[in-house]
Amino acid sequence: MKKSKIIGYLLLVFALYTIVGMVVDDAAYWAAYNYVTIAFSVISGIVLLRQK
């Protein structure tokens, strides 16, 4: 599977988690979500920059 395709699927998962977070509306959920989003952004950015 191409790296960009995997990242696309992960972005769809993040969209679903965002909808869940809007329903749950809990501060602890959003704190964890923010850390996961930052980690994902850094990792996917590095992967995309290294792609030939």
C-alpha cells in the first residue's frame, strides 16, 4: 500500500474521531486527541517529505 494512501485512510479515521468527540464533548478526550493529532502530523509530514 502506498504511504499516501495509508495517510489518507488515517485522515478519514481522524474525521470520525472528531465527530465522536463532538458528541462526547469531554475535555480529557480532546486533550488526548490533540496529542495524537500532533504526533500523527509530525510522522506523516516526515513520511511525505522522504517520499521520492
